[in-house]
Amino acid sequence: MILIIAEKPSVAGEIAKVVGATKREKGYLSGGNYLVSWCVGHLIEMAQPAAYDEKLKKWSLDTLPILPDQYITEVSSNTADQFKVLKELMRRTDVTELIEATDAGREGELIFRLVYDKASCKKPFKRLWISSMEEKSIKDGLAKMKPSSAYDSLYRAALCRQRADWLVGINLTRLYSKMYDKTLTCGRVQTPTINLIVERQREIENFVPQIYYSLIADLGSFKAYTKATKKEDAQEIVSRCTGKEAYVTSVEKQEKKENPAALYDLTTLQRDANRLLGYSAQQTLDYMQKLYDGKLATYPRTDSRYITADQEAHTRSLIDTLLQTGIYSTIISSDYSTDKISMKRIVNDKKVTDHHAILPTESVTKEKLAALPTGERNILLLVSYRLLSAVYSPYVYTATKAILDIEGEAFSATGREILETGFKMIDGQLKNTINATEEKEEKQDGGENAMLPPMAEGNKFTVIGITAEEKKTQPPKSYTEDTLLSAMETAGKSISDSELKEAMKDSGLGTPATRAGIIENIIKTGYINREGKKLLPTETAYTFIDLVTPTIKQPELTAEWEKQLSEIQRGEIADTVFMDQITGFIRSFVNDTKALYSPEQSTGVFERERENIGTCPICGKKVVEFPKSYSCESGKGGCGFVIWKTIAGKAISITQATKLLNKGKTDLIKGFKSKDGKPFDAYLILKENKSVGFDFPPRK
């Protein structure tokens, strides 16, 4: 009898169908020569410090650093019943071998091995490594399984990462929390991520705008542009040049080609979903996981944007299948020319590691797409349209730049003539199909004309008029999940050490699988607020970042770790070398920080008067701002009045909350989202019982 252990019940069910294990038992499926069960995520977790010594249950600077000689794991209380099932199955005398079928990656490897070790199982096992839940993929994977030893180094790297993160989290969270008398969670990836957001917001706050003047010359069939730094200079140019002749001094024409973007990995999918649809990174991952479990998309937690050469023929066939299903809009079926497909654009064996890029599967049909909830449907459309776009012809245009002399002032004019729309046609159709809410880009100075008229050096045009617009230089924008994910992915670019920079090149802060959770956690712990698409630091985040040392808040620590974890995974260094360095770092860091600790200087650092935004409509006390709400200062035992900072997916600003308190009703707020993801607009009102409700505008 062979025991197959998957990561989730849904995956176990699909594998069971393939191997013929159709009889449902308590906690597993059976049939033929197979038993198929599942882990329900992390069944085994790192034990809390009290498991090592009861004295460690109480947080104290005196007990730090906590550095176990042997690490203890424990069965999660939430999943103890399923672990018992797995343990009993592993110990059955008729079970002679196992198949590890957890998700194909570092975390999946860790999940299975911890269960295997906790159950004290010694039976041989093989590894099932697949990227799709389709029947063919499962059968191919079962035919190509490798022995467990082929993945031992992957497990060691995963175990080192888990233990090192535990050491940092336990020691530094307790260290800073006790020093400043406030719970301050600290992590190897979390803290540098908070620092990114704080640094960006400080850039914005400290930005000093510079006034300048944009001069626009109307030449009839097109416009030309220049700038002036002083108002009097701008006025003088307007006065002197209006009605005069503009002489063309140079014309430069260049044919340009813009290639389509590569296929999606998880991070680029999360970025586009946030930019176009306003979905959080965690929402996108959750939607993708459901699509994967439903056999409509391939494995989501991938960091590759390409496929391998041996997948080319199948993927080409997949494109034809999808086009025939009618899941795309009419314009695609009529205008999409298969003659313009180039599969070479998405094939790159060197850039595919554990998993290929995210793809739809051949199971997708128009009916299945229509039956999906809005969120899942939109994500599947993003993935499907990206496949069509990535292999399509480039966007080709002729760019023209002309310099014109108007009374000694140089004006420039640019224009473009589209020669071939290419993949832009597909991207435009996608945005219409999903009702994209992409923010409009700010107009740049020297705006481009649709197309310039024919012109050559020496030609002249009459200046009909010139306008001068006062403008200000703009600060950088606050992070959104789109831009933060990009910053996390490329965090290593700022590192000066060439080896560490190389180590971070393909990893950054966190991994595609963990970044969504990191963002959600720093919001949950009160470091960051989500306001619309913006991610803004709280006062706690500003103070915390000022207190922690650069070692913890800069990406170098993660870079060094990722470099060594990759070396462990490749079998180039021993895991004991890595762990010795980590324990040495924790020991010296904690002891050095404790030596500088001064209770007098640390007390009250986080205390501040909360902003009073109005009067509580229930008890008359102050309503003040908290990390996640605007609530009555009477607290937990008080009247209970609260206005949540996020309602139906929409961030509620202080201005809106103040108006609600003072007038009983806000202005019309756009962009709420219903439970099925549909957008709606409404007023917030105080109901008769003083709770917050919706008031909907009249339908047009």
C-alpha cells in the first residue's frame, strides 16, 4: 500500500481521482493500492519559548537571548486531529512507502518533512513535483518522481529559514517590546518592509516643490513646448513670441518597437491586480489558489515568467484551445491573428527553476469562467489575456521629434504614428473586459501630439498663441501594494556589496509566496494603514524605525541570509555553518543592544495624545483615532462606539469620519466593494442606534 500526502484536501482529492482512491474515509481517501491524505497547511509549528523553560513564558530582558540547543516542534492545536490521522496511516503495517505531494517548493517541502519527522516515520518516500492539478500533469508527475534524497538540501534550507526567522522574531520582538514598554513585532523581512514605507513617506513630507512654467505654443495642427523657471521670463516669452514664425531647426524620425510583457509570476500578477482592480496581494493569492485547486490555472507561487522548451508545443496548443472556447471578447476572436504569434518570446529554460510561469489550463471554458465569483474570474482573465499578449507581435510606431526656433527660443514637439497596434490591442481589450480602475498618469510637460504634420528643416509655422501654465515639481508617490511589491522584489539594488547584491537579484525581501502575508501582517500589527490603494505608516511605524538599528531595517541581513540559503539548497555549504552564524549574530546583537538600554530614556517613547476628531454620539466623550478605527475613548468597557477605518474594502479618512460625527452623514464615497467584489457608491450615515450604515444615492 502506498500513502500519498498532499498539502490540502482539494489537492488530495484530485490526486485520488487519478490513482483510483475513490472511497472516502475519515481524514483520507482509499482505493486500489493507494491511501491519499492531506496536511491542511502547517500541521507542525515551532514551539513557543515556554516549551523550553517555563520561566520563558514571561517576557523579560534578563532571559534574552533565547538560543535553544535543540529546537522543539509541536502539533498545531487547530489541526491535531488530522495529524493523528496521518500518524496512524504512516504506522499502518500495510503501508510500505509514501509519496510526498505537498506544494512543490521550499515551504511545501518543510510542511511534509516536519510531519514525517514528528510521526517518527522511517519508511521510504518519493517526491511528486507538479505545477498543475490537471489529470495529465498529475500522471506525468507520478511517472517522473524522484527519491526523497534529491530534495534533502531543499528541506535543510527551508528548516534553516524557519529556525532563523523564529530566532529573530522571538528575540527581537521581546527585546524591543520590553525596552519600550509596547508590543513591537520585529522580523527579518517585516522590519525592512516597514522601513521602505516610512522612508518613502518622509521623502514626501520633506519634499519642497519648485515652481516652474510650462510654455505651450499653438501652431495650428500641433503644439510645441518649452519651460521657464521664472514668471517674468515666461511672460516675456509669451509677449515676444505670440504671432511670430516658428522655424524648424531639426527633425528626427525613429521607428520604435515595444515588446509585450513576459508571462505572469505571482508578484507581477499581484501588482497588476492591485493597479488595475484594487485587489490586495493577499486577495490575489487567495483567488489564484482557488483557481489552482479548481484546475483552471497552474501553480501560483512561482517566481518565473517563462516556460521551458519542452512545454512550447503544449502551450501553443493551449492558446488555440482557449481561442476556440470563446472566453475572450469578440474583438479578440476577429482581430487576433495566430500568424503573429511568436512562442520564442516566452521560452527560456534558464529562467525557469521550480515552476514555470502562471498559465490558464485547458479546463477553462466560457461556462466555467462565467460561473466564477467576480474576483476569481477577473484574475483568470488577467492570466489568460497575458498569455495571448505575451506571445503576440510588438507595438510598432514612428516617433518624431522636432525642434523649432521661435524668436530665439527653442521649443520641442513630439508625435507618434502607430504602424502596428500589436499586443496593445489585447491589453486594451482586457482593461475593458475587467472594468479596470487604473489611475490616470499625470500629464507630462512636453505632451505628445497624436501625429505631427509633414515637416523638414527650414519649414515655418505661424504661432497662433502661447500659454504659460504655472506648475510645481511633484513629490514621489506613496506606496501602493503594486509599487511596494516591486520595491520588495528589487530591494537588493541599493546594496553596495556585489556578492550580496547578486544574492538578492532573484529574491529581494521575502518570496512571491510570503510577500502578501508580510503586507497583511504589518497592517494587522498597526505599523501601516491601508487608505484606498495607498499604504501609509502610522506614528508607531515612524517611532519604531527610528529606534531599531540599521542592521535590522536595511535589506543587507536578508541578502546575506538568502545567499547562504541558496548555497545550502545547492549543497554548497552545511546548514550547521549557517545556523552557527545566526545564533552568533542574535547573541551579540541582543547583548550589545541591552548594554545600551536606559530605562529613563526608553519610558514613554510611544505615548502621545491621540487626535480628537469629534464627540461620541452615545456617551458624549471624545472620539479618537486608533490604528484600525475612530473609537470612543471610553475603551473596551465603555459605550462601544466605533467607526472602522476600512468599511466594505474602502478606507475611511479622518475628514469623512469627522463629517459623519458632526453631520450624521458623509459626502458620497465612491469605491466600496460588496462581498462578491462588485463596486458601489454610498453615503455613510449614523443610524438611529448610532451604528454606522449606508445610504444609497438614487439610481440613474
